[in-house]
Amino acid sequence: MTRLGDLGEFGFIDRVRRQVTTSEQVIEGIGDDCAVLDFHGQTMLVSTDLFLEDIHFRPSAASYKDIGWKAAAGCLSDIAAMGGTPRFMLLSLAAPAGTNADDLEDFYTGYLAMCGKAGAVLVGGDTTRCQGGITIDSIVIGEAVDGRYLTRCGAKPGDVLAVTGLPGKSAAGLHAQENGHAAPKLLHAHHKPTPRIAEGQWLAKCEAVHAMLDVSDGLVQDAGHLTEKSGVGLDIDRASLPIGKDLEDYCAVHKLDVSEFAMAGGEAYELLFALDPKALPNLLDDFCKEFALGLTVVGEFTDKHEEVRVDGKTPRSGGFDHFGK
Amino acid sequence: MTRLGDLGEFGFIDRVRRQVTTSEQVIEGIGDDCAVLDFHGQTMLVSTDLFLEDIHFRPSAASYKDIGWKAAAGCLSDIAAMGGTPRFMLLSLAAPAGTNADDLEDFYTGYLAMCGKAGAVLVGGDTTRCQGGITIDSIVIGEAVDGRYLTRCGAKPGDVLAVTGLPGKSAAGLHAQENGHAAPKLLHAHHKPTPRIAEGQWLAKCEAVHAMLDVSDGLVQDAGHLTEKSGVGLDIDRASLPIGKDLEDYCAVHKLDVSEFAMAGGEAYELLFALDPKALPNLLDDFCKEFALGLTVVGEFTDKHEEVRVDGKTPRSGGFDHFGK
């Protein structure tokens, strides 16, 4: 027998995909941040996101409001990753009969606050009791306005790799939480991430942006999806990774490697994209004027090899496999 | 503190609903079988359905192919319940790392077979490991062709209540399974239910059909949703409930009350609807010509009271509360 954990998340998805049939209405099926569907001539984007107690969140470590916020944020970030506009959300919730209903109401308060901020409305879902921990599946339905969206496919040799914000902060927040360290800004980044929806829409309108996704499992691992889908290689320059003062201070105090957080830290919900370097100076300027958010070039796509290299070397596996042990 | 189990599924949903805002694009929000959404002038139907190991299925009692089939069937039945046409499915799956990947492939085979039969394609989802049992959330996106669909609201005093097929068979199959009784046809009804998609579409086109849902928690309990949403009462005639020879024989051998299965048996995925009695003879004829499936009148809506009565009496609570103990 093959254990799911040995096959890994991506190995398993590949096996399933072989069985799946498609239709003319499916523009992009399994394998990108969202499915892209033709619904009577409109471009619909759909994604789901599982969020499980003791795997993705711990009620002892975060308020139920923050857990709700983050459950919605993770799902909405899939729409941001393609430059789409979220419209509708559905929420499936399994919880033990003994769960405090007030806690779950707080969860919905946080969830709905994030939905409201993103301009999406909760329209349905399902509820059931369960025997294990609280299980949440969040579903988003959105659209690509004017049919414009970005996928993981399209990065060209010579394109640069750019990232929004500070992708290591969330993982450092988790580290602080697990080690009982005081780091309020990092903890905030971990508990209340903001999907880059407006930023994604803006980038999807730029002809010079060729491919995009969001950092959910770690920058290096997620960049690997861009290279794989685009059929190119990538050289990441470790020294260029954006760090930020909070993370730098935290790592200095606790003697940690800052670039590890920036390279392998998950749940960042920053956008990672391939960009024609000719557009670079203007795009950087315009983006920073439009959004109070940094944009950093961290690598360059190449046709000289087909993998992700950091400072010329193949990194050891970093990032998160959802079926991993 | 209020325990979720004490509040119950419907009590909890009512509390959550108070927090939910809506938009012009939401035609029907939380509270019906599907959400009904206006997507650029097209009527979109969306639903999700949780399917949990040891709550909704047991791998020791059914093949993984059948489990997959049923996971898809339950979700597709929500579209059937409104007379819609399913188009796209998404599947979120949480499973322990030690799960046999071959079993899960069988699960997908069954799931995809049901999708294919219903004319829907799998376009995405999410996968993650978990610590408890296998957790499945199935999502369906469909549409109401020509904008025609039925909700739980619209039953009028004087309308009759009709049901397709034999709603007690699935529950009797579960009974047979749990008691180790041989009853292959009842077991088949339990493990491989067929959502009434074509039948639902046909009924949604009839002006005389005023309200509809599918039997998922038990006929009497589900009929209560029709009376509640339509603001009318209902008198069910116990003797008129369709039973079928398999169920009759099974109950005779094992000294069980046949009508209990027909009244309270869940997961039947038959359609239950309110119908103008003037249309009755023709509609019965036409339906039976179109489909190899029975249709039975089992009650009448009334304005003399506001509850569901069986043979003039209020039944003790029958059916399934998803947060119940």
C-alpha cells in the first residue's frame, strides 16, 4: 500500500487528476490557485480552503475572531493570487456538540469582518457535528473583471521575480507564539493576515506581469510552482529577500536566521510574480504610490536550468507539504 | 455557556444569520438547499455538503467507491432540490497521513462517476492532512436554466404534498447494515443513492409545483421546512406513505414499523414538493411516463394550523439534527 503521507500532497493530486474529465467551460482546472470557469461568457474564479483545528489553528493560541478572520483570509488570498474580485463566500463547519456556541459566533464575526473588507458576502454553507476538532472549509466565488487574470504559467527567461510586503513575518509570528516570545507585530501578521486583493487586481492589469501566485507554503516552494508551470528555471538572491525591522530585531535577539523565515515561511499571503524587467522602474514607482506596501525583486527566471536555486544552489526542501508527516 | 449541541443546528444557523449582510446579487441566501445568486444576469445555484467519517460514512461498511459516489450524490441532491442543473464540483479532502492512497483513488473514482452521471465536472478543491477521520466537503455550482427554480417557500393552503420514489429505503438499508441483516436492495439504496436531477428540473418547469426540497433528514422533518418557510400547516396521512415491497418484507421479517422508515428516514434524496391539486391527475401521468419512478401524494397543506401533523397528531421529533447528541 502507498501511504498518503509518502505520496505527498502534489503526488496525490497528480494521481487524481488523471481520472478527471473536463468540459469546454473549464478554462483552468485543478492545479492553480483558483479554478477558472466560463459561466455564460463571464470569467468565474472559484477556490476552497480547509482550515483545521490543531493543524492550521489552535484555539488556545488565538481568539476565535482572529481564527475566523484568518479562515476567510486564506481563501480570499487564492482570488488575490490571480488578480480576481471576490463576490460570494460559503462556509462549511464541523464542530463537536460540546463546542461553546459563543466562541463560534465570535468565529463568524471575524470571518464576516474579513469578507466585508474584501467586498464578499457569505451566502451559504453546511454545518455538522464531528468527533474531532473544529473543521472549516471556506469557499470563495469571484470573477476576473474584463476577463483579466494571472496564472502560475507564463514566466519567461529574463523575467524578474518580485514579491509584495514582507513574506517572513507570519512564520516568525508563529515561531514567537510557539516559543512564548513577545513580538506583537509579528504575531499580528500571523493571526490577522490581509490578502492582497487590490494589489493583485492592479498587477493583473499590467501587461508586464506574466505569472503570479500567493505565498502560502513558503516563498521558495511556491516559486517552484511558477517555474514548474512555466517551464523555466529561477535564481533567487538570498541577500535581496525583504526582511523588515521587526523580523530583523526578533532574529537578532533570538539568534535566528532571518532569511529562513523569508524563504520558507508559510501563510504570508503576499503576492509573488514574474515581471518583464523593462517595466520594472515604472511599475515599482506606480505600485508604491498606489499602495502603502513594498515590492522587492528577489530573483530572475532563466532558461539555463529548470529548478529553483538560491544563491546558485538547490535549497533543501523548505515549505509545507499538506500531507507531510 | 451555550453548547452547540443544545442550541441545535437550526438554532445556531439562526444566530449566525443575524450577523450576515447581503448584496443585490444574492437572490436567496442562507436557509434553502442552495444559495441562489445573480451572476451577471445568470441564475447561479451553489451548495456545500460535509461528509465525515464515523458521522456520515464508515469505511468498514462501504467500499471507497460507494463512499465517493454518495459524497457527490448528497451535494448534487441540493441542486436537484431546486430543479437546477449542476455544472462544476469542488472537493475538499482532509485525511490522515497514514491513509491508503489507493483507497482515496477509489473514493475519487466513485465521486467522479456520480459527477459524470450528473453532467458535472470536478474543477478544484483543497487537500490537507488531519488527525481525526477522513473529512470531505463537496461543493457544487449549478444554474437554474431560464431562471426557473423552486425554493422551500411557496406552498399554499390546499396544495398537496407529493414525494418521489420510496423515501424509507435508504434508512432501512442503514438499519440492515447496522444489524447485519441481508437486504441487498435496501443496502444499495443506502450506499448508492441517485439524486433526482432530471426529475427536479422537470418539476421546476411545472407552474403547478409551488415549493420543493429533497428528503435529507427525514420526510416529516424536511416537510417542516416547507411549512415554516411557506407559513402554512400540513396534514400528512401516514397510510398513504409509499413503502415498496423490499421495505415491507424487511419490516415484516424483522418486526419493524414500516412507516417509521418512510417518515423519519434520512439520506433518501427523494424530492418532496407542494402541488396545486388541480394539476394532479395530469402531472402524475406525465411524470410517470417521463421517469420510471413513482410519485405519491402523502399530505395536504392547510391554513387551519401551522405545524406538521401526522394523522392529526404532532409527531415526536423525528429526523436528524446535525449538531444533536
